[in-house]
Amino acid sequence: MHILIEGENYSEDLLRDLFEDPKFYKLNGLEGTLTSVGYYHSFDKNKLVFMLPKVFMKDGEETVLGTHKDNLLNLIKEESIKHKTEYNWVRQLSVYFYNSLIEYRKRYNDTSIIHETETFELNTNLGVKDYSFLDILLSFVNFYKKNKQQILFKHIEFTSNQARKPKWEKTIRKSLPIFIGGKTPIYTEIANRKKVINTEEELITYFFSILNHLNHEHHLNLKIDKSYQIISGTAFQYLCTTGLSKLRKIKYRYFSDVLRRMYGLCEMYFSQYDFSSIKRKREDYMAITNYNLVFEDMVDKLFSDELKKYEVDGVTIDKLKHNDDGKIIDHIYDYKSLIDTSDIFYIGDSKYYKSNSQAGKISKYKQFTYAKNVIQFNIDLLNKKGEEHIKPLRYRDKVTEGYNISPNFFIYGYIDNVDNYDEHSIIKKGEPITSYHFKDRLFDRDTLFVHQYKINFLYVLKSYTTFNNSDIEKFRNEIKETFRNNFLNYFNNETECKYSFYKCNLSEEHVAIFVNDNFRQLNGKCFLTNTKELIVAKSVDDNNIDHLLQNFQKITKLF
């Protein structure tokens, strides 16, 4: 197995040696930059390659695995490290990573999550019903682990049937027994004059010969019982070319599910060597040049609920998330507002960078644009349909003409423990990002805040293919509450957010009069909650409304 990382430079000779086709990299002089993420297997070169996402890189040429990128090029074949436990992550990662590409293709084919404009982003020569070399390898290993006891029993049962008039002296002298419970010896090879032809043993021999070859070739560290007859070396290479025809001669001998499944696996493997087949592939691959699409979809499957069918002039909120010209908003869900019991949309954007990187100026600007689009959509809906139509969402208060606070967030993938697939490890990253037209107007539609988080990439990778609906729902409930609480903690900290909050003491009937009389001074600085409480947010630099706050009490904790 060879491991390369997206966006990194490798020598031209190495890349030409690994790949039959240059579509996975871009040459620049004597070096080439890997441009794809995915899986590749060359039948002729006998090369199995994983092209990992750039999230596995730190700065420079060091990986998050604590080793130089070049040390991953031929990692599994290095005799000095192939048995070291610190490299067990390679096999586990390869399975989850490959399955994530299969899941992406499945969601692309079966749902509207992947847009038409992204149709040709996933580059593969595998049809939906095709299998790859890695499919075969994993199938052999999984089948063996699940059925090895049953296969061994069949094998022992057959050899026991050979024990008619056995020559025990010769048997004991020339063969080694298997000890059951550490005491009882069982001889699988018995010297005997009468031999019984076993139709099952021929198939078992083919299966274990293939498994033995895969075990040595890819260092799977499987323990195969020595009692099986195994074909190896040049004899196995010859078997590969004749195996399919040999299998077809014994096809109708098997009736048990285990043996029929074993037959199918052997047939899949030998089919690779079928030179009579015009469709036979000399390579198989599944790769994508825009892996940010896969990362976005993995995070979106975790975060985003099915959106309610809010609609304005035939345009629904899910269309605002998935525009015809490509994805606009990565993640969007409705949840409890920050200042009352209504709901508000939380808008998120996945950031696919190296583990230590952070969003740039363009990404920040785009996120603010996304938020403004959602706000405008809901205001249009409010104006056309009325407040009752969009409940429990509440974006604007008619009395104060103030806008609810719209929470935004960035979510970055990172890796700090190659063995951690079970904890999301979401933590805050950097400082909140702010944008405003008027610095002292919190309840203005142009005043926006983006919190930044990073999430364990390996957790996202595993959850993408293994989480059921209840697992996802549990994650969402936890994270939604966490993100809301972090926003509340931010606004409850006057030093951090630069605002202090006050709640009006006036009676409900006097609130509207108070707001109207002081509208110019309070515009964008107050908001009437759905429980009819008037909240004023005073900027630390704003001294123009101090005289109005005699009708208010300061809120020590917002909500």
C-alpha cells in the first residue's frame, strides 16, 4: 500500500511508477503535485494507492501522523514497521476512507444532496454494480474472519473421513496434530491407503491460496491454519490464469451458503486474470479533484436537518441551500433563538484546509453573504405571507423594526489522534468574526457574527458511513445546544462582545410609545421578544442612549 497526500509534491518518477494515467497529478518540471483524493489500484503494476485529503498535513512537509510525508509512500512494506502497533491506523483508515467515497457516490446517485453541477467531480471507472480490487481484498478478509471456524470444521471433517485403516505410526511420525483445549490431539493429515475425493477441498484450496497471496502481498497479518493445502509461488501465478476455467468445472457442486459465497469470492478474484474478457479492467479507481465537496457532504449529513418547506414565489429554503448553479450554503438548520423562545436559522460553512489553517478574507465575506440571503428570504416570506406563516421562525420585530441575531459558524476538519474515531472533539477555534454597517447596532440586519470550530475529521469520516438516524440525532441535539450556549456566553461577556444588555421596565402598552418617541436613537439597538420584553443592546462606545436607560434594568445574564 502506498499513501500520498493531496496538494503535496512528489517526484515525477514516483508518480509515473504508481499511476498508469497522469490524471491524478499535475506535472511541473521534475516534480508533480497530487491533485486528487481517493483510491487507485493498478493491476499491471500491482500498486494499491490511497490519496488522502490535505487535512492530514500540517505546515511544511510534516503530517498529522508525526512523520514526514515521504515515510508514508511505502509504509506497509517497510519490514521495520509493519508489525508496529502505532501503524495500525493505516488499515482502519483505508476502510473508512474507501467507504466514504462509496457513500458519496451513493448519495450522489440516490438523492438531491449532490447537485447537477457537480456531476463530473467524482472520477471513477467503477459502475454502481462494479467492484474494485479493494472490494475483493476486504471481502476475502471479512469472509475469512466470520467463517474460519466453520471452514476449519469442514476441513477436519473431511480429513477425519480419510481415517479408514490408518497407519498411525507413519501419521504420528510425519504430521503435526492440532491440540483441542491444549490436550486432545487431532491429526488432519492421516497416512491411509484409501483416499476419498472431496469436492469441497478443491474450492477451499483455491480460497486459501488467494487469501495467502493477499496476506503476504499486502501484509494483512492474518493467521492461516497450516493444515490447509496452499498453492503459492509460480504455481499460484499459473493458477490465476487457469483458475476461472477450473472454477466453472466445479460450479454446481456446492449448495451451502458458506461454500457458494466462497465460490463467488474466488470467481471475483480470478476474473481479473480473464484475458478473454474485453471489458477486463487493468486498473480501478475512485477519485475526486474537489474533495471539499465530500467533506461538506460528510459534515452536512451530521449537522443539517431536513428543512421545512418554507416558500416564496416558488423558491423554497432548500433551494437557497442548494442553488442550481452550485452549493451556496453548506449547512443550515433551525433552532432556538438567542434572545427569546422563537427559532432562527443557524448557518454554517465547512472549511476544508490543512489541519492548522484558518479561513481567509474571501471565505468570511461569502459567509456574511450567505447569512444575508437567508435573512432576506425570511423577510420576503414575512412580507408576503405574514408572521403566522413562518412561525416559530422570527427574524424581524414590527414594533422596533429590529432584526433577530443570526448565528453563523465555520467548521474545520482536523486530526490530532489517528486512533480517535469515536469522539467528535469539537472545540472553538480562533476568535469570533464580526461584520456590521453600524458598529453600535446589534439588532441590525447587517450586524453578523461567525463563531469558529474544529471537528475531529476521523469522527466525521466514520459517522458518514456507520451512523444510523438515532446516532445522528443524538449528535445534533448535543451540538445545537453547545453552539447556542457558546453564542450566549459570548454575548454575556461584555468585554468580549462589546455590548451590555438592558430590559425595559415599562408596561407593555407603553413600550410602543417609548420606541416611537425615541426611534432614531434606538433604531437597530432594541428588539421586542415574542414574550413582549423590550431588550436594548448598548455598545460600549455608545453614549447617546444613556439618558434612555433610566427606564431599563441591566441584564446580568442574557438567557
